[in-house]
Amino acid sequence: MEKTTPVNVTAIPLYEEGRPPRALWDVDYNSELERVWGRRWGAQSDLGKIELVLVSRPDENEFLPHQLEFRKQNPAFFYLERGIPNLQKLQKELDQFVAIMRKEGIEVVDLNLPPDAKGAYVPFPIGIRGPRDMVILNGGAILPRMGVSHKRGCEIYWARRLLELGCPILYTVHGTGCFEGGNVSWIDSKHVLAGISVRTNPEGLRQVEPIFKMNGVEEVHPVYLSSYMGKSLGYHHHLDVVFGMMDEGLALVYPPGIDTVTLEYLRKKDIELIEVPYEEVVRAACNALAIRPGRVIIPNGNPRTVEALTKRGVQVTELEWDEHITNGGGAGGGGGPVCLTCPLIREPV
């Protein structure tokens, strides 16, 4: 005979024996999150200790001959002026990155792309290995709508994987809105910067701002990114290329990439700004990943930034990242440590 678990009526909110159920209007969604969705999904911080992170290992499906030929004919369109990256080197670098995170006690899960993954307009969208473009609030995800054609189509694969893992989707950007998570930087759980660029338009920000505020965010500060950075790196398309929080009250910044109003906003928030030189910005220094307060993983080849962080007591691990940076100018190779990770669960700071 099958064993059954008796119903614990004391755990049912507003339960009254012999009476119809009452409306649970005052029971908060997040209070039921683990009961319904299995885990405490949420990463409403750039600094809290990462517990669970999503990555996407590059594979041969994005290096098939017909895809490579189209990219070689259109290098600027795919940010590949420096050449097509080497698959084996990309895999080696990502595997080492994953090993570092796992050594830190972080649970790492892969996107597990199907072999027939394709974009809306081009074979195998370039940005699919950058899952950071999803925004993970306390309670679930905002699914982006990508701002450029060669990235359209990433969204469906991210959405499928989130649901496989059990992470709810709170909102999907739609209509004419464009919004990518690489344009989101958390100052703290209640204050967030949102970049406006070729990748995120005002309509996209208008759509997601109420979702942020429903999750306790008091202020969403728009950041107007300067358009041009240099041919090999293309545009300041994401805020995380030119800004990143490294510890409480401490950030890396490339000032020419950010508007003056935002720089003053950060200073008024008592954020100490470490200015990163251009030659290290293009090596993804600002894209260093904080895995907990004061503990960061940064691409190699950024000595001045590493020195500045170390002097302020930040523990730094340098990551072999030459193929991701040198070939493809970061974008073609996949981006920096922040771009290639989507923390799904972080401890609150």
C-alpha cells in the first residue's frame, strides 16, 4: 500500500476547518518561493556570495563551416575584426574559469544548448554564450529582448534552461523594447544602474523599471553610454564593459564611457571609483566578476587594475583569458567573466 504524507493543516495560511478557502492576497510571493519553485532564486546584487551560476561552454555547433564563412565575410557585424576565436582555446579558458568557481564552493550549471540552436536571423547567435543578459531579481528572471539582430534568438534557449532548472520568469521584454542584462549594475539591492545604448532602448527600460520596483528597488538610475570605443571593440554597448562593483562602496570605472551625471551620482552614493586605463578596459578589466564582497576574478593582462584592487584589500584571482580577449575583441570570443556568467542565486549583502 502506498504511503502518504498527512496534510499539515497548520501550515496552510488562513485555513479554517469546515469553511471555504480565503484569498491569500497578503501572502508575499517570495515567502512561498522555495515551497513552490524549490530554491531561493535571486541575485539582486553584484557582490553577494554566488551560490549557483549558469554558464555556457562553447562547442563545435557554433563553429560549423557555413557559420564561420558568413562571419569571416562580415567581421565588423559580429565584432570579429581580430579574427575568429579558436574553439579549443575558448573551451580551455572557460573550463579553468569553472574550476576556479567550483573550488570556491559555487555550484555551476551549463546552458546545455541543443545541436540545432539557431538565431532569429543568423545561424547560431553570437551572444548565446553570454547568459548575463538575463536579469535575476529576487524571485526569478527578467527575460531580455536583444538589441541587435545577430543576438536575437538567444532568449528562447535561456528561457527553456531556466524553466528546466526551476527558476521562474517574472517578465519578458516585448513590443519595441530592447533590454539586455549587461546593462544592469547593482550598487546595492535597492539601487541599480541601467545603461542606455545600442543594446538597450528607453522603451525597454520603461518596461522593466516597474518589475525592479516591485522587487524592492527604490531607484533605477539611467546611464547614457558613449557610443564609440574603438574599431576592434565596437560600441560601449554594455555598462559592464565600463563599470563594475568590486566590493561594498568600491567600483571599477572607465570614466570616458559614462555620462557626467552618473559619475556624480556614484560619488554622492559614496562609491570609491578606481579609474581603469583604456588598455585594460579593452582586456575586460571592468568585467571582473565579484563572487563575494571583496573577492574577484579578473582576466589576465590588467596589472594596474589588479594592483589598485589589491591595495584596497580586495582578493584577486587572475584568469587566463587571452583567446576570449585577443580574438574577437571580447565580443566575438564571448566577453569577460561577468558576460559569461549568470548568477541565479546570490546571498544578500
